[in-house]
Amino acid sequence: MKVGLTGFSRAGKTTLYNALTGLSAAVGGFEARHEAAMAVVKVPDPRVDALSEIVHPKEKKYAEVTFLDFPPSQERKAALENQSLVQLREVDALVQVVRAFDDPLADEPPAPVRDLDAFQAELILADLAVIEKRLERIRKEAVKAREREMEKDLLTRCQSTLEEERPLRGLDFLPEERTLLSGFAFLSEKPLLVVYNSGEEALQQPLPDDVAEYARVENLTVVPVCGKLEMEIAQLDTSERTEFLSELGLSETARDRFIRHAYDHLRLMSFFTAGPVEVRAWTITRDTAAVHAAGKIHSDIERGFIRAEVISYDDYIEHQGESGCRSAGKLRLEGKEYRVQDGDVMHIRFNV
Ligand SMILES: Nc1nc2c(ncn2[C@@H]2O[C@H](COP(=O)(O)OP(=O)(O)O)[C@@H](O)[C@H]2O)c(=O)[nH]1
Ligand SMILES: [Mg+2]
């Protein structure tokens, strides 16, 4: 999964990026670059460890999230930089980091709701520009536009939503419309998670009413974080970190909290494969059919899918592995359309 950290200059994007990755990229918001910095983080999952205790694989592999730290616009007071839009369109989810702390270098106090609104407007404008260009092109095309009708209708519907200053995120689409839309990678259609970056003194305080209300109306998940503190925590070693967190009354690091929220919000879950070579977590969206889940492992396995041998995570632990589950009758054979459940341990039979 690819997550893009975005937001206005000096909102704390790079600070959060450091907190999430344990890196020490330079903060200060003056970087003169057009490309996003990128780092891969493993998704903590005690189930991978528990399965490995049983299977003793050569390797264990956690699911991974790639974080990209996007530079804000250099030329104007905007969150999105034209040069990095292509890269931004490739992410699975957007994070807007919102400044809620007093910044001595800023000429104004924090205004989270204004920033949320301004960011949304940028997403909408970027998408409108794409739609207008495409519609213009369809109009000019000489070919009998029969097959273009659906696309035109769909884009026109999107266009009017955007013109009402609404993001595409809230719209319902048919599966074939989604497929068509995926080619455009509209920014306002991507899931958006808000990181409310507050000062140290605001730690553990509820969100201000206006922010909570905005989030409710816009159906946004807001994760409150003190980026600066979390960055310091991420740079400690493990034992110091646990102690420091408990002193602050926190049970998890920003990274763990953030990843949990992101998984929830993006409707993500994991299934596992477990064998002598590796125990591995795979990330899929909820309601994925077994055959598509198989495609995560390899496209050949999806193509040649015969059936899946499935053991629920709890059964796998209770009966200490595959053979125990087999004799207890806990191993199921499932077909292509089986909806994979969170924690399923799967072995896929295929034929190429
Ligand atoms: N007090 C406080 N300062 C922060 C926090 N997060 C970031 N900063 C400061 O805000 C400035 C901008 O941070 P940076 O991460 O570079 O912002 P970016 O431009 O969005 O990448 C830096 O001076 C940070 O030290 C925070 O949670 N609290
Ligand atoms: Mg930065």
C-alpha cells in the first residue's frame, strides 16, 4: 500500500514522515525538491509472530506500507505541487497533515478547518482540470462516439459534483464505472485520512468542535498526533521508547496508531500464507474474493486458481498448525468466490 503525505508548507509532513519511518529527514519545510521522498515500513502484526512460532519458517514477512513525503508547492501558497501530481495519482490513500500547533515562523495562528477546506478545493480543481481536458478531447473525436457515451456521462456526472465543490469520494459508482475511473486516478476520489498535528501541550485533548464537526460532515477520519514528539519517540531505541510512551500515557507509537487507523479507514485486512520457507502477511481490501487474493501472491496463481485450503487464524493457533487443523476438521476447501476473512491462513492450489 502506498500512502502519500500531503498538506501545506510547515504543517509537519516531514516530521510525521520521520515519526512513521524512524528516519531523520531534514524538517523545516524549505526543501527545494519536486519529488516525494519515499520509505517502506513494516506493518506490526503479532499474528505473523504467533504463526512463525508454530511453523518455524526460514523467514517472516510483514505487510508493508510505503510512505511518500510530498513537497508542497514552491511557487504559490498551495499544498499540491504540479510536478508531483503524477506521483500523487499513484498512491492508494492520501494523508493531509494539518497544522494545529503554533509555529513561530508562521504569520498566522493555526487554522485547521480553513486548511482542510483549502486542500479539498485543490483536489477538486486538479480533478476538474483532468475531466475538462478529457471531455474536450471526446468532443473533438471524429469517431462515432457510441462507446464514448458511458464515459462522457460518467465524467459529466463527476464534473457536476466537483463543480458543486464536492469531492468524488462520496459518490457511488457501478463496478464498470470504477474500472473506467481508475484510469484517471482522481485525487478527490482517493481515501483521505487527516492527521491533526498538534503541539505538545494539546496531547490527549479532544479535537476542537469545529474540526470534529467538519470531519463528521465530510466523513473524514482524523488522527490526532503530536508530530514533533512522535518523531523524537521514533528515534529512541525500543526499551527507552516503551518507557517514554507510558510516561506520556500512550500505549502505542504514532506509527502503530496511524497504521491501525489507516487499515480501518481503508477497509484493509490481512491474510497469511504459512510454510517452511516463509510466514507472510498479505494486504487486501475487505470482501476480496479468494481468486483475487491469490493474485496478490502472483498473477499465475490467480489465473490457474483451482481452490483455496483455508484455516481461520484462531483455529490455526488452537490446533497448532495445519496437520492439527486437518485432523480436527478445521481445514476448509473454498472456491474462487469465497470472501477471504481477516486472518485466514491460506494455501492456494493452482495449475498453470
Ligand atoms: N511544536 C510543534 N512543532 C512542530 C510539530 N510538527 C512539526 N513542527 C515544526 O514545524 C516545522 C515544519 O515541520 P516540517 O515537518 O518540516 O513541515 P513540512 O513542511 O510539512 O514538511 C518544523 O520546524 C517542525 O519542527 C509539532 O507537532 N509541534
Ligand atoms: Mg517537508
